[in-house]
Amino acid sequence: MGRRRSHAPRPAAAAASIAGIGDPPVGRPRSLPKSPTPAGKRSTSTSTSKKRRRKRASPPAGSIAGIAPNLGNYGVILVLFETPSGFAIFCMNEYCLNQPDALENIWAIFGEDFRAREIVWLKEFQTFKDKSSAINHGTGVNRELPEMIMRCHRPCQKLAVGKPEYKRIIETSLGVPCLFDETVMEVMWGLKNLMHSLVPQEELKLTKEDRLPMSQGLKMFLDRYGFDVKPEMVNEDIVVTACVLLDSEYNEKKNSTPLRRAGDHLKDVSGINSEGWDLMKLATALKIICYPVETTIADKEMFTGDELLTLEMDAHKYEDKIVKGICLNVYKEIVQMREVRTVAQKILGSLVKEAKEACKAEQSV
């Protein structure tokens, strides 16, 4: 892939909460816990005691901790991943596959290995002298692959596979429920992208044909920013920079709900309707209220004269409604995310241009 380039600055993951206007903003869902571990032996004493076992609070509805037990096997599925020399079996948190935006965003989980290791981990890897005989239309599965699968498989646990024929053969031969769809294919693309780090035992490299097709989610993301990237143009630098760009979006969006609630205060207290404002303008209004001495000319230009005067005159009315320090932090974070996005887009544009030129040069040889 060549010399590693410097990338756009990685956005900070600071979470801000504005007291009095709602819950803390929520970023991307975190990974599920792995299979539970034994909690130790329980006491067998039958004597009465004043000590009472504390009742564990139920996890919030819709939270990962609340959903996981209902998914079976604590939300952990297996993934059968085909490598150049054999097969690998991973454990993976199924929660990520069930999100409404899974098809669009799974690629980013596999953009860098530290991201992927939060939701997927290697269970077993095995090379096969004749990989074509391990599983095929005519003979089904040989002895080695089923043994490998069943060593890792738990009752009723799902197995994600990369080909529709694998799903049919394994379900028929082993009775193991399999998953195969567009979202699963995004996972397979991701595993290929990080094969060198997630399956370090694999000594062979993927061919260009093995890396196809391109991630649908990555293509949709790049298209949204106006980058026309063909599958053969995708490289590590483009993927990593796209991840930074996506992170900047998430870090800004996580402040959307509390800021919109702050906008309700602007209307109730000062009669200012902020419904059509973007987050930057809303955060700037809060900064003007909390720290008027730090107002810049650029800040003032966002508002009409009447709006600016009202924000300054009514500042004292917000003393018990918002936390000044956090409002300033949210403002600074949004400014930072806008800067990161600008830099990432510029770098990504250069990388795409270079990749396109490299592909043309290669085709002309």
C-alpha cells in the first residue's frame, strides 16, 4: 500500500450535557459484553440474616445491556470468514447488525483494528490443504470444517457466512442457523480490510479480486461528499480518512438533542425562534448568553441586530436554566468538528485524486 500518510486530526470524543435541558448526548452504541463469566459460588447458609441481597436495577429499556440477553447467547454470533488459505471463525456482537443504519455504518467499525476489536474477536483459524473441498455444492462439507464450526458453536447460536451457498449447505448439513444478507457482506468486507491484524496467522495476501465488491456503506458515504471512488481505488488511507470524517459527524450530532432543547428555552425566555438554526448558530447563541465578553465579530454576524440585543439583554434570565461551562465546551467542540471535517474533506479529495491517477497508470501499463 506504500508509505503511510498523515491523516486528518482525530476528533475528540468529549460528551457534553447541558444541565436542565435533557439527558447527556449519545454517540455511537458501544460494544456488547462478551459471554458472562461465573460469579462464583453462592452461600449455602440457611440462617436468617439482617443482610438482604440488593436487587439489581434493571437496565434501561432499549439499552445494549437490556437488549443483549434477548438476542440469545448474550447477543454473540459466530462469523465464518474465508481467508486465502483457510477459514477463520470470529465471535461478533449481533447488536451491530440490527441497527437501522447498519448497512450504512458497519464499514466504519472495520476502518481501523482498534474499532473492530470492540465488537469482533477471533475464535479459531485453520488452514486447509484443499480449501475447495472444505465446502462446495457437490460434496457439501468435509470433516474438518464441521468439526471446527461445532467446536465454537453454542446451541441456537447464529453463524454469519459470506456466500448464499454456504448458508444452504451448513444449515442442511449441520442444522446451524446461518445469516447472509447485505449487512453481513459489509462485515465480510470489513474483515478482509483488517485481515492482516485480525487473523495474524494468515500468511497469504488477498488478491484484488478477493477484495471485491466494495463496501456499500463506504460508497454511499463517499458519494454523499461527492467523491466518485471505484472499488479498485479504495486503499487504507482513504478508509481511515473517511472514518475521521464520519467521526466528526457523530461528534457533532451527539449534541443535537440537548442543543435543540436549549433552543426551546430561547423561545420561552426570550421569544427567539431557533427552529431553523443549525447547531453552530444555536451553540453560538448559548455562548453569547453565557460569555458575552467572548463574542466575536463572526459570532455577531450570525444574528440580526434584534436577536443579538435580546440575547445580551436576557442573559441573566438563564442563570438557573443552563450550565455556562458546558455550553462553552459544546460550542468549542462543534467548532473543532467543523474544522476537522474541513481538513478531512481536503485530504480525502487529494487521496481520491491520487488513487484515480494510480489506477489509470496501472491500466496503461
